[in-house]
Amino acid sequence: MPGLTTDQLEQFGHDGYLIVENVLDSDDLAAIRAEYDEIMDRVAVDLVDRGVIRPLSGRSFSERYIEAFAQLDDMYTLYQHLEISLPMLDLLEPTATMNTGPAVFGLLTNSRLLDIAESVIGPEIYSNPVQHARIKPPSSALPDAATDANVAKTVWHQDAAVVEPVADETDTLTVWVAMTDATVDNGCLIAVPRNGYQDRTLHCPGKLFQAEIYIPDQIIDQQRVIPLEVGAGGIVLLHKLTEHASPDNTTDDIRWSFDLRYQPIGQPTGRDVFPGFVARSMADPDSVLSDHQQWAQLWWDARDRIASGEVDMRFGGRWNHNSTQPVCA
Ligand SMILES: O=C(O)CCC(=O)C(=O)O
């Protein structure tokens, strides 16, 4: 599949978002679903053996996920096995886990995603480690206090605000991949079109977790908010300054997506305790990381370095000065 057309690029430049349908094919989606089915089965067996949950009766991933979720007090018990990054906690457990499976690596290095990324950022492509799996059960199945954007609604923010200031000039592109249809009802992305240039908006430090920074609702131009619905296998591109969020999932099924980020090689990622890698390079093809095991090992090594205190997580301070602003109260 070729990259973006000139019209699509122009639209992206103007609006700060672009919906592209049918980017992943059914084999791509099936590989990821199979990986997640396997994880779900493995984790469920362990949780049942330990008496944490009752055996699951659901057949599909979605049914089993919702059923397991409803029985857990702590979402991380299950979620940490499904997320594709480490939790942004100051104190990371040495046993913290995540999914670094081959299907996720296949997604990060998918040639159609890279063709599209290349249209925007050029042929020297680095996979930025700010990446997440979001598997959102019906909001009715969530505990009232659940605010984590991996499973609950996502507060307003710009992606340029979630990284360290060292990456302020980095040309990061967010590629949001729909694993299920994303609709208004199940909490698709919503965004404020940029209309060309826009700067960083004020963000407040997160209330429960410092890392969950947010733009207060009252400074979002609500009249201009639009939903970004897209079918399973489609993607949404976001400019790093585009204000976006996602509302509650009011359906009775899951809303599942991955958000990945790409940037030109050599620019700071803004989260350098986590590992990125060269995903495509015309200038130095030998530098491309194509071995899944090597990539996975980068993440486990990062976990060990952070958990042992060899490196600090070092995140989240950049918006703390706004905590006394009335708008952040
Ligand atoms: O999927 C979501 O709910 C939020 C995704 C997001 O904020 C992002 O991709 O930056």
C-alpha cells in the first residue's frame, strides 16, 4: 500500500488528524487477536489457580476480558499482561510485566503503517517508545474510581505534553490503530481540529497519578470537537499538538486500540528510560531492528534497570507548576 496521497497529507497538515480506513488486513488483525487470546488464557489459568477469579465461561477474548475484569479490584492484575509498555510508576516492581509478543512487534513494524508514517516524517523512522494498548470494557463494568486511560475514558491532552521538554522539537506522529470498530458509543477518539498552527495548551498535573496530565474541559473549544470514528483495521493519525480525548464506552462490548508513535531517527523521544528502535532507514538499512526477541529484550532490560534503581523513571514534573492554577483545582 502506498503512503498518503497529497490530499490526505494536506488535510492532515490542516486539521491535525487524519482517518485512514482499512490499513491493516484481516491477517494482521488475526495475528494480534491470537496473541491476546493466548495471553488471556494463560493469565486466567494463573488467576483461577491462585483463587483470584472464578473460572471464565466466555468464549471470545472480549467476553473473557469483561468477565475477568469485573472480578478484579486492581485492574493491573490483568492489564499489565496486555499493555505494551511499562507502567509509569516511580516505584516499578521488578516483576512488572507487559506484552512484548511477536504480533505487537509485527504491528510496530507493519509495512503499511511505516509507509504512511514515511509520508509524514520521511524515510528515517524511529519507533518512539510511548506506546499503549487500550482495551476498554463497558464503562458500566469499571469500578467508579477507575480513571486509567488504558481502560476508562481518556482526558483531554496533546501528545506533545506527555513527554519530557527535551522532545519539544521532535516531530512525533501518533498512529492510533483500531482493533475493533471505534464509534461514538464505544468511546472513539474525539479531537479539536487544529486549523493549522497551534501551540501547547495548558495542562494540569494528574489528580491521582501525576502522569495522567490533562487539559481542563473548560478551556477546550467544545463547539469544535468532532468524533473520529474508524473501522477495525483503520487508523487515526494525530499531530502532536492536536487536542484529543475519548469518552466512556457506553456499549456492552470492548473498545480496543493501540496507539503507537513514530519520529525521525536521531531526535529525542522524550521518554528515554524506555527503548525505541530504528523501524525503517534508507540511509542505514543495517540499523533497522527486525528481530522480535531483540526488541523484547530491550524492554525487559529497561524494566530491570528502572526497578533496580539504576535509572529513574523521571516523568511528569513538567506540568506541576500549574497545580496552583484555579483552572486545575
Ligand atoms: O485511545 C484512547 O482512548 C486515547 C489515545 C490517546 O490519547 C493517544 O493515542 O494519544
